[in-house]
Amino acid sequence: MAKPDGYIEIRFGPRWKYISPARVFIQNFIAIALSDQAKADAIAMATSELLENAVKYGASEDTHCIVQAYPDTGVIQASVTNQATEKSAGEVRALYDKIMAGDPLEAYITQMREAATRTDGKSQLGLVRIRYETGADIQLDITPTHKVTITIIVK
Amino acid sequence: MNKLNIASVSQGKIQVDLLDNSEGLTVKFVGDIDMEDPSVILDPFFEKVHQGMVAHKIPFVVADFHGLTFLNSSGIKAVAKWIMKLAMLPPDQKYVIRIAHNKAITWQVTSLPTLTFLVPGAVKIE
């Protein structure tokens, strides 16, 4: 991929109160970089969902978000990295494998129905929502030390 | 106060009101639903609305999202949980949720129509 024309990197301790300003900042950044409000809204929603997961399930202070814009092609790449426990990294892998299988809308509806009956406080809708609503290519990388990176590429 | 005597709820950046309209009721959302656990306020509110709709045999309720600027997936879960209650009702107690949405807000265009697939016939998009 060519060198991005726009690039931002955000690192913060995992606190819920930082997610909303991060979302607004990313939304404005993409809207300016690409002059595409709908894509800016979609990426802002997606990164917000990823940051929520990072804050909820992070095992350390360092949550790391990178957003890169390629105005020539209209491509946006965004990634969120956080340190997870072995258990939560395994849960992310299992969820990823589940929601990436099959039709995006069917997976979303199935996951919503399951979410409605969950009693553990989790929704597990973030990734499947991103997949269906943005049409993103979603990549998951988990290191041997359980550092989790989720990258989305929207064309 | 509305005909079901259900009080508004608010927390952080969100306020949810139940309003009377000429044909039934409107649940009006204003603000952002981006808190960590929106079910704390939404689940009891939706349960009251659901029980009231059934008890008073009100045929429809409008869920007005025009003023809602963001809804996270935990909020979607709460709305889905409300909709799924309709699947459990016998035919003579069913009501319809009519979703009013703002086409200028991207997530509303992509998120809200998916709710119509949860329970066939229970949700319509206006």
C-alpha cells in the first residue's frame, strides 16, 4: 500500500471517558482527509467499537490506535492494539472466527439475537457490526504474549 | 406525563422520553448512547413500555431516533432485547415498533434497518 496522506496515532490509558473524544477526533480527521462524511462516520463508529472492547477487556494501561488515510484511493486503515489476558485473547479469537464466517447480515442478526439473551453484561456485537455496517476487511493478530491488534480496512 | 405514566430516563449524554401521540406512543431518544452499560437505564425503561403496551393493548409505538447522534453496540443490544420480547407474545397481544430515523446520520441508515430482521413483523422502518 502507498504511503498514507493522513496519519494519526493515539495512545491512552484504558478509560471509558476517552473513547467519545477519540471517536469525534477520528471522525473529523477522516472527514477532512477524504472529504467523505459517510466514510468518516463509519470509521468513527468502528474505531469507537474497537476502543470500547480494548477498554473493557484490556489488561494494561496502554491502548494504541492508529488511523491512516489514503485519499488517492479512498482507503482507510485503522487498528487498535491492547494487551489482553490469555483468556480474553482466546475469547476474541473465538468470536472473530465465529462472526467472520458466513454472510455478514446473517451473522449480525444471529449475534443480535444471542446478545438479547446474554446475562453476562457483554454484547459481543462490535466486530460483527463493523463487518456488516462498514464492509471492512477485518484482520486479527494476537501475539504469543496476548497483545491483540484488530485492523480494519475500508475501501 | 404520558398515558402509561412512565417517567423519562437520563444518564450522561442521553435522555429517553415516552410521549403520547395521536395514535399511540413515542419513545424519543436524544443525545448519545455511548456509556459502558446502557442496559442499566434502558432495560427497565423498555420493560415498563413493553408491559404498558401489552396491558393497554396499544397497537404501535414509535421509536424516534432522530435526535440520537450515536448508539454503541451495547445500546443496540438493549434495543434488540426489547424487540425480542415481542417474539414471546401471543398474537392478540402483539404490537408494532415503528422506527423513525434520521437519514443524515450514517449509523442510523446502516444500523436501524437490521432491527427489522429480529422478529418478523415486529418492527417497521419509517
